[in-house]
Amino acid sequence: MLPYANHLVAYLTANFAYAAEFQSFFMALQGVMIVRGRNKDGKMPWFYAFAQGVVISYAGGLLAPVWMGRPTPMLSSDLNMASCIIAFILVNYVPFGLGHKVSKFLPMRMATVMGAQLFRSMGVVKFVNIAYEAFKETPSAYYPTPIFGPILNGTLLANMGGFFWKGFHPHFENGMPFVFQNGLLCSSFYHFVSHDSGPIGEYLRMGIDFLPKELTMGLSNTTFAIAVVSLFMQINGILMMPDFFGPSFNPFDVITVPFTMITKNMGRGGSKNKKVVTEIEMQKKKNKKKSTKQKSS
């Protein structure tokens, strides 16, 4: 494996010095910067702003472990909360607003997105693993590996923020949001490649074995799956920055947009047909009235 490839894989799998600190700080910084953008006039009470930043950054870490009866890392580790405090002070209380100004530079914003996305991708891997370890001894009678538990545990992790801020109905009323699509795809791919002893996992691993060695770089299937998930989320995060395609960018639109257009057109066609039928009926009534008047005259 080439030296640069070693470094890339180490980054994508969070296998480098101070990886936990890197992810935690930039995840916290992203949340603090979002709140700062909402608080341009500075009238928001400081504790309200701080609490919003914590929840925006770590809603998944705060709420998702409850599903598995595990303690939240926000309580079991000091790192995340300490990162929230440091990031909040840096953005809001450094003299002359230097912390906020530096955090707005493109290189710093890109580093923030990369660190936050690395945190999210490692979270998907971790939460899929947690559920698999809990359920692997009790699969269903129809498949040798538990499927839905691990995949949904990884998927729900990224959606806790949406549930918390918007609520269930607003989060889903416009269809499957990007964070759910992303979590579902990444959790499924990682779980099937790394854990599945059934035909789906076997075929996926067989497909990976057919890839050129220059692409797989001699990695184990599990490490390769982690690197693919992490790289996918890194690229998406960067492309969704306002400097590139913007937050509305969604790589899944290639699949979802044609389906949505077809279903909407079918719905519109149905409504048009109803409208035509209604107009015909109204015209018939008008004709009857006219004929009645003519007869009476």
C-alpha cells in the first residue's frame, strides 16, 4: 500500500493520534457555529445558546444509547462536553470575535465538516456493532444474522436531532430525509459486509474480492467497509457546503427524484381526471337548466 493510501485509510477509520479529540472538537464546533448563525444579534441568553449547541452536535449521542439501555457518552466521558465548552468559548468570547472569524474561513469550515463527518461515520459503525453484539445470538428463524436491529440502530443515531428539533411528523412529512437515507445505506452496507453470514453478506464480500487490489489496498472486508462508509460521508459533507452544491445536494436524488416525479404526476393525473369529471357534470347540469327554461318558455 502506498504511503498516502496508508494515511488516507488511517484517517477514514479514525486510526490516528488524537482522533477522538479531533472528531469531538469539530463536532462541537459545528453545532456552536450553527447556533451563532441564528444568534447574529447576540440577544440569545448564553446558556440557551450553549444548550442548543450541545444538542445540535450530540443529539444522537444523548438519545440513541437509550434504545440499547446503555449510558450516553455525554455522561460516561468528559471529552464531548469539554469540547462543547471549549468550542462555545472560542466562538463567542475570544476578544474581537477572532474565534468566530477564524471559524468562518473556508479551510476551517472544511476541517469542521470533515471532523464532524468522521465523528458521524464512526458513530454509525459503533452503533451497528453495539446492536449486532446484543442480538447476534438470537437471529430470526428466517435468516442467520439479525438484520433490522443493527441497521436501524445505526440509522436512528443520525435522526435523533431531527426528532428532537422538529418532531416525528415534520421530520418525515416530506418523505425520507437525507439523514435517514444516508444512515440506512451506510448502516446496511457496513453491517452486511462485516457481520452477515447469509447470502447478502457473502455476495457483497465476493464482489469486494473481485475489485482490483489497488482499490481494496489489501484491507480486510470490515476495514474496507468502514473506509467506504467514511469516504462516502466525507464527500457528501463537503459537497453539501454552501461553497459547493449547498445543503440541498443529495446523491440519492438519482434514485428518488424519478420515483417522486412519477408518483406526483400520477397524483396530478388523478386530480386532473377528477377535475374533468366534475366539469362535465357541471356542464350537464347547466344544459339541463337551459333545456328546462326553453321548455317552460
